[in-house]
Amino acid sequence: MAWIRSATDRSVVIRTDRGRLRALLADVVGCGRLMPGVEELERVGDDLYHYRLARVSNGAVAFTPDYVARFDLTDPDAIAWEPHGDHTFRSWGTFLMQDGPTPGEVRLRIDTRSEAWVDVAPVVLVLIEPFAQKESDEVTEGFLAAIKNAAEARLTEIA
């Protein structure tokens, strides 16, 4: 058994204001369901959320991420999460809202890292981790695209 690790830092510019974007991100269940691969997501306690993701399989590794994360919503420009409890998958990250390049735009950055405890020999991690990294990058980019679409659709509905 070994931990497979990956980390991703991506951003996107969204045509919206911070208040609307913050409201979307602070809806942990609603926003979280925009993430590719989320099969189940529910609140299980104060600031605690249980995730079950789609089964991941690349031929060498197969597992179903199932974990609990604690969210911190106290910073007006950032929403952070970290693992809670013992699980075979762990995720840490931050949504960071920054000024966009022009008025009426916000840059949303996601900085995340994850670890999966899988049944592989540690010696093969060097072969497996690049695939995990690619998967992490794709999920993060898909998540940002879905958040952008949802935030800009809300802006259109209001206008």
C-alpha cells in the first residue's frame, strides 16, 4: 500500500462580482456537485461534507474516493477545505477570489492537493503518479469551467 499524491493550481476569469461568486462557492453541496466525478455529496455536520466520487481506474490502480472534508468559510475572499477523519482519500484546497483584469470580472483560483491510499507497491509510484496528476488537472479544469458557466449563467439571469 502507498499514498499516491497530486497537486493542481489553476485559475479562470469569470464575468461576475465577488458577492455572487462567493454565494455560489459557499453553497458547498450545490457547487461541489459541479465537480466532475462527484456521485454523492451531503452535509454531515457543522462545516463537514461527505463526498463519494466515481471509481477511478487506470489499469494499475482502481479505487473509489470516499471521504469527509471540513470547510472554512471565514475568509471573505477564500474558502478552504481539509480532510476530516481517517479515509483512504484526502483532499486539501482553497478557492481564492481575486480582482479580475477588468471591472465586473473576478479571477477564481483553485489550489488543491490530494492523496489516495491504494494497493500498489511503493516502487511503482513513479509510474502511477503522472496519471494521477493528469486526472487531478483535468478534474480541476472541468470544475473551474462548470463554476464559470454557473456563475455567468446566474449573472445573465439577473440582468
